[in-house]
Amino acid sequence: MELDYAAYEALFNTGDDEALVARFFAADTRMVSANGVREGAGALLAFLRWAHDGVREVMRPQAVLSRDGLLFAEVDMDFHATRYRPDFPFGELHPGDSLTVKFFVTYRLDAEGKIVELKSMTWPPGYGVSILPRLGAHPSQVAAFHAYAAAFSNGDFERFPKFYTDDVLLHLTSSVGDVRGKQGIVDFYRPMFERVRETVAVERLDASDQRILLEAVSRFTALSDAPDFVVGPLQQGEWWDVPVRVEYTLRNGLICDIHVSRRGERVFGRA
């Protein structure tokens, strides 16, 4: 039996570890890697859940060879962080971080085509790998956008501006106007985030290599009293939820233009 590796890749890249293990791995599967041996499908699934907690892993096969129940793959694996992972095997990750690691993997199959043994080895992060543009239509680039949203929501001014071109143009509401340039966006949000933090909850995302269309809810939470906040007055601990539609135009995988518009009424809340 042969492994349908294209189907394996497609399911792997959805991030549904439970479905992946159930469909492609035997109950008595064995995984061998530099950080240990996992015996059985349950142990494999537990490892994947731990490894993917706050980190989206996306595979990009570079070469695949298969014969007589044994498959070999050279895979560039992209990892995109949406939360802080100080214990990540390939190094500390913050929301917004991405890295790529070269994997060499063998898969041994049983008579039904299920994986009974997986062995992997890696090169150091970033060594000998192919690199995608940061944003676009590929599942890895979509995962990178979620990492960007996490970095923005985290108020990480070191990381989220890396997703912009230097001449990016941000179009906000008529009462605010346009913000020009990467540094201009940083200068706009830094003082705002000292009083009011914006977090983005993604509801719908459509991505191509030219643009990203986002429907989300932006929550503006007051870290301190902000009676003059543009969305509406806030006291510490209060928030406004604002449904938004955002269109991002891409140039060479980076955001060069951002149009933000409301798509519903704001909702007030307090802790």
C-alpha cells in the first residue's frame, strides 16, 4: 500500500491533529525523533497537541520518494506562533514569530497503508530551507497572518510592524483619517495602547497573493481611563467591541495598504 502524501499534507495543514492521526496512523504507530520516542497513536496525538499549542505548523514538501511500503520526504516545516512558547523545541517563540526547519522523515506503512513508524531528523532552524513571502494564499502564509494578528493584539511593536512595507498606508474612519508609513503606524498605536489595548478576534479570512479580506471583532479595552477615546469614552476595565471589515493589499508578501470599515454597531462592556 502507498500513502497519499498530497492528502496527508492537506489534512496536516488544516491543523486538525486528531483527524490526521485517526486517518493516517495505525493504533500501534511509533514516532522516533531527537526529543524522544512515542509509542501508540494516543502518545503521538498528545505530543502534537503539546507542540501545536499556540504554534501552527505547516508543511511544504520539497521531495518525496516512495516504494515498498516506505516513504521518504524532505519537508520544509513552517512554525507560526500565536502565543508565547518559551519551551518550544526549536527555540523561544513570541506571538508573531515564525521560523522554518528542514525535516527529513521516513514513514513505514502497514498492509492497509497506515503509518506504523515515523522517524524524523532536522537541521538547525533556518538552515537550507526555502522561504515563502510572509503573507499570501498558502496555508503557511494564512497561518502567518494569524501570528500577525496575535502580535498586534499583544501590542508587540517589535514584531507586528515586520508585516508592513515601509510605505504602508492605513485608512481608518473619517474622524481619524489616514496614517502613513510603518513608523507612522507605530507612532499612532503606541500612545493609544498605553491607555487602550486593541485585540482582534478573527471571524472570517479570505486570502490571495494580492490581498487579504478580514472580518473580525476589534475589542478596545481601557487599561486606564480614556474619556476622549475615539470609539467612545472608557473607564479602566471597560471595553467596546466593534465589528470590522479590513482589506489588506499585499506587495511581495507584505501589507502595503489597509482599509478599515465598520460592519455593525459597537457593543459596550465592563469587567
